[in-house]
Amino acid sequence: RVERESFRLLEGLAASGLRAIRYAKEVKDLDTVVANDFDRKATDAIDRNLAFNDISPEKIKSSCQDARILMLNNPLAYHAIDLDPYGSPAIFLDSAVQAVADGGMLLVTATDMAVLCGNNSE
């Protein structure tokens, strides 16, 4: 186990923020989650869901930015980065590697079968 001052997680493409809320409620020793989405309507939904689930804005901070820019502007800032895009995650990998702390984790998924199978030119 690596000793650290705090444990920070980024959900780069958060949509409604439900996964960030699960992380906040279920991951022991998690200090801060940044729930980011590029769409202002999504971050408004995140804020509503935080209030509905009685989550402190200090625990989960909503952010409305391009995930790549957010990660590039915060090198080594996160102990875990969760990326689950619609389509290929390839465009996020360079900035994610730069934003994850030494010994941290990248949680990257591609749930679109065409992307997983290489049938999409994305």
C-alpha cells in the first residue's frame, strides 16, 4: 500500500455523475472526486444528483471542461482516472497518462462494440 496525503479521482466524462457518486460512497479513503463533462446540461445534472444524494460539494466537484484540457492542465494530479467515452478512448490517453500520479490507475473502457472490434473508423 502506497501512503499518500490524499486520494483524488477524476471521472473525465461524467455525464450525470452517477459513477462519481458511487465512487464517493463506496471507495474508502477517497478524498475528492472531480466529475467532469464538456456539456453544461450534464454538469447541471451532476449538481442536481449530488444534492439529491446528499453529497458534499467538497467531496465531489463538478467541472465543465474538455477532459483532455483538464488533464493536461493538471499533471500528476489524480490517483485514478476513469474514462468511459462514447466511441474510442484513444484521443484521451495521452493527456490521461500525463494527469495520473505515479503509481495511479487509469480506468479506461470502450463499451461501443464497433469501437472494441475495430469496425469503426474513429
